Amino acid sequence: MKFFWKCFFTIIFICILCCSIGSYFLITTSFASSLDQEILIAYDSVDIVYYSIRNELQEISDMQDHSIFSDIEDLSSVQNEWVTKTAEGLTLRNVVGDMSFRISDKNKKIVFSSKFNKLDNDIITYISRESRGYEIVKNDQEYYIHSVRSSDLLNEQYYIEIFRDVTPIFESRVSQYETFLKIIGVMLLFGCVFTFVICKWLMKPIHKLSRVAREISGGHFEQRVIVKNNDEIGNLANNFNLMAANLEEKINELKEEASKQETFVACFSHELKTPLTSIIGYADMLRSKKMNREQMVLSANYIFEEGKRLESISMKLLEIVILKNSKIILKEISAIDFFESVKGIMIPIFQKQNIHFSINAEKANLMIEPELMKTVCINLLDNARKAVESNGQVSLCGRLEENNYIINICDNGKGIEQNELNKITQAFYMVDKSRARIQGGIGLGLTICDEIIKLHGGTLKFQSTPQKGTCVFISLKGADAIE
């Protein structure tokens, strides 16, 4: 069952249930209150009959000479006759008319009855001396309160019974139930209409959420839900939009990663294809053709060079894999000593190409892995060397900023376009492929540098202006100043 119909039927059921329970208790309470009042009136009525008959019998008893009954064996029958005659001569009225009553002796024999001769008087069995009680009896379609009182008349026990008609109370209850059912029917009709409209209105934002979710599942990750409410559904919509934004970002990242992997595989295949083609070609020449010694040495040299190139690619890829899955041990080393060791390696190379190389480093203690960090600096300085012409300038500087040590390598070479800066750390990516191949580059140096800096918990940033030069900034944590 749909959530809409669950809400619809739940609201209708709760409304009908609450209304039914409330109406039932209201009708029942009203009926019980009216019945209690009639019972009190019935008790009062039976008392009126008792006192009226007792007073009449007292007057008769005072006028008679009781000595005449001394020879009569059945005094009880005479007393019953007096009670009967007194009751027959008694006329009592109330607001609804004559009061119907009945008198029975102690043996449950009916002495007098103005009505209801066919109704039993078994209730007398449960009435003790000088007490009273009642029961509800039904005669055909009429209801009566049968009220009984035990009384002493002429020194004998009699039972006075009153039958009070309470049919209107029961008819009123039935009428109230019928009216209630009609009201429930009308309420059900209008309640269904209003509940349907309200549920539709409440479900509208959820339908929008569902529609947008379907569109997102279909690949339209830019879709969002328009939030107009500040209630729970509005919060749900906001959270849904936040989830969709994060999902879109993750999907874009996955697409970018997939694109990088495709590019990596394509570049790797291309890098392998060129040396392999050369190796196969020269090997085939050595195998199938007669060549003089000079040609054989030249062909073997080509095979050797391309083999070394393949070895270089393999070793650098292996280095990247190892770096991604390794942990390093940092050592404390003087920044001045570290810069001097790098200078010692690079000075001959720069002097050979007539490139001006300068170093300027502030004193500090660095927490680094010296050999790996030396690899980073050498790679970056070598890239700077390739970017500048003869008589160019390359600088290696270091400065302390709070607890961070900033290493920057700058050159005045060709520079890099802004749209290329975010790609240069990708494997096999080369800004100028033809120049890079001539200079022996394969596009893995900056990838290795980036992985080493990540292992140190630092950052690697590039700033470049075409035809003016490039600066690389390395930020290392945990540096201490030396006084």
C-alpha cells in the first residue's frame, strides 16, 4: 500500500475512532444519568405508596374492635383483605399520570395489582426486611423500573412494588445512536474529501523528492529539489539536496579519476610502443641482414638506449607504487646542509649549460626523509633547467614561516599556461611533448614529487606565467628555527 493511502486511512480511522468513543461515552453517560434520576423517583414513589397505605390502614385499625377476630382462625386473610381494599381505594398521581403499583405478601402472593399482573415478582426473594431494591424489566416494547420496598403493614410483612415507565429514556438512547450513525456517515463523507486533499498537499513535496530522485538515478545529477517549507519535509529536502550535491561531486571525481586512468593507460602504452618498436626493428635488422661492425654497433646501441628507457619507465612506475603504499621515517636535518648537498649535485649540470644557479636558505632544522626530499628538489631543478635557455636563471630558496619551512624553486624559462598547471602532476603528462622527449622526459617526475610531498604531509603548489617563468612552492611542517 502506498504511503499516501496509509496516511489517508490512518487519519480517517483515528478521527472516526475518537469521535465514536467520545459519542459513545457521551450517550452512555447521559443515559445513565437519566436512568439514575428515574430510579430515585421510583424509590420516592414506592415510599409515597407505602406511607399512604400505612396511614389508611392505621385509621381502619383504630375504628375496628380487634376482639371480634379472636375466634377467627385465619387472621392473615382478613389483613390481606384490608390491605387490598385500602389499595383499591387509593388513587395516586404524578406528572405523567396515575401511579401503577402492586402489593405482595411475605409468601410472594400478589394481594393487589393495579397493572402488570403477568410480570413476576422474583425480586422479592432478594429484598431483606425493611430494605428496598430495583430492576429493569421489559414488557413487549416498553421498559420499566421495577422498584420494591419491604414494609410492615398491620404487623405483617408486605412488599410494595412500583412500575415506572422509562421507555422514553431507552428510546432516546436508540434515537441518539441513530443520530450518531448519521453524523458519522456525513463526517466520513466530508472527512474523506478533506483528508484526501490534505494528504495530497502533504505528499506533494515527497512526490517532488521522488521525481528528482528518479532524474538523478537517470544520470541528471544536477537536479535539485526546490525547498519552500521549514518543516521536517523541508529539512529532508535540504538534506537530499546536500546528498545530491555530494553525489554529483563524487561522480565527477570518479569520472575524472577514470579519465586519468584512461589517459595513464594510453600514455603508458604509447611510451612503451616507441622503444619497443625501435628494439624490435633493430633486432630484426641484426637478425635478418648482413651488416658491417659499425652498423651492428649502432643498431645494438639503439637497442641498448631504448632498453634503458624502458627500464627507466619501469623503475619510476615501481617507485610511484612503492611510495603510495609505504611509510617513511622522518629525520631532523639542517636546512643549510640539505641545500648544500643538493647544490653539489646540480652545480655541474647548470654550469655545463651556462645557467646561473643561486641558493638562499634560512637556518632551520627540517623533519624530512633526506634522500626522498633530495629526489624532489633534483627533479624540480632539472625541470627548471629544461625550461630555460642558455644564460637563464634558476634559484633555490628556503624560508621559515612559523612552524612551516617553504622551499621555492624559480626559473625565468618558458612558463606554463594556467589551464596546464592542474595537470602537470599526472602520470605521463607533458606540457611540451616533443621537447620533453628530446630531453629524455617521460612525464613521471612531478608525479613522484607529488607522492613524496604527500608522504611528508606537505603541499606542492605551482605558479607560472608564460614566457616569464615558473615558481614551485613546497611547504613542509615541523621546522624549528636555529638561533
